[in-house]
Amino acid sequence: MGRLSVAILGGRGMLGTDLATACRQTGFDVKVYDLPESDVTNPDHVRRSIEGADAVVNCASYTDVDGAESQTQRAFDVNAEAVGQLGALAKQTGVWVLHISTDFVFDGRLDRPYHEEDSTNPIGAYGRSKLAGERLLQTNCSSCCIVRIEWTYGRHGKNFVTKLLERARSGAELKVVDDQIGTPTATIEVAKALCSLLKRRPEGLYHLADSGYVSRLGEAQFIVERLSLSNRVVPCKTSDFQSPAARPLNSRFDCRKIAHYLDEPMAPWPIPLGQFLEKL
């Protein structure tokens, strides 16, 4: 039996870049596809990308949460229609699909961590587009796995950690919300977990995050203390910020379902975040 052949759509983004590295380290035969030469909304591009692959991982996504409120059609084109097309094409060729989704499919009002079986209720266009993509994939694809992730950060894209550090450079105080709770999750940790899934190719819906929970305020305080920054961190509420899109306040995941398929447990969030900060 030859090496597992993996096609990564959106392979130059924050998660896709780390996933490609992890797949190569695992010994998979990896091919990366991304804009401008490969567009997930173009069926011919997708068909060529998945041809000959044993598995395809879809990391491609329209991720501008606020932008989706005004660019709603674009968000649905990428996050929903393209995912449905991928599922139909994958069914024709018999390739297994691993698709990345988000905590934004929930409204964040639950008072406990979210299970995979909990009712979805997105409160913005981005979340609605991602949920539509999940449903279209499940309808069109004969063999697929959907993994919802949250609060991700990595070296190859903008995220909460890098944006906070950009603001900190001026020395100004940092106003950070204390009512959004979730789990900072390193894309390198997600990538390792996805490699475990690629080996086993399960089907169904799964939640994935590093372990433990913290507020955005607590995450910011951790970053400031770890880097010995002089910035004052000031708590505030999500309602204090005017933004086009609403954010779920509770993004906590119950990740027990996916643990069975992982080679090793997900790390407590302070460990990979501390390592990430040390490498900056």
C-alpha cells in the first residue's frame, strides 16, 4: 500500500500551511491548492485538485466575520456552495473529505460546553454560511468528516494573538472583553490532530480545541505576562464594541467525542500558546 495522498484546499492559509507541514512530517503525499491558481468556487479547479487523492482536507474559507455581513453572497459562495460542490465531486471519485467548520454555528447562549448534538443557531452571516456548508456536505458527500474548531492562532495569518500584539506595540492600554469564553487553540495542534483523523478517516461531526477554557481577557493577560509587556489590560464587555457582526459569548467545546481518534490528547491551552509566544 502506497503513501496516503492528501489534497489540501486553502493550503496556504493559517491552518492549511501548518497542516501541510504536519502531513509531510507524518509521511503523507501532500498537494496544496489555494488562490489564485486554484479557486474552491470553481468546480473544474476542485475536480483537478482532488483527482487521484485518497483524502481531501478543505481549509478554504471566507473568514471575515464582520465582512460577511456586507459580503454575504461571497461568504455563502465559499463557505456553503463550494463545500456542497466539493461533496458532490468527492462522491463521484470516492474520496474522503475532511472539512473545517467553526464555533460560530452556535449562538453562544448555552451555559455549558457545546456537544456535537446541540442545536445550532448562528447569529451572523459568517456562521450561517458555515452551517450551510456543513449541511450541504453531509447531503452531497458519501464519506466525510466535519471538524469544528475555535479561537485558532498561528504564524501564517492574522488572529487574536497577533492583533493584540500589534496593538500592544504602541504601549497603549488594551481593552479586552471578559464575557467571551472559549479555548485558544494553536493551528499546529489542530494540524497534528487532523493527521490522526487522516490515518483513520472517521465519518461524522466533531468538536476540536486545545483543553481548558479562558476568557479573552484571561488570554490577553496571559500574553502580556508571558512577554513581560508594560501595557495595562482593561476589562470590558462585548457590548462596548460596535461591530457589524455579533459574536457568540460561549465558545466552549466538549471535545470528548473526537478524543478516541487522536494519537495524543490535545494540550492545555497555556502550553502551546506559551511556546508560540516564545517563537515570535
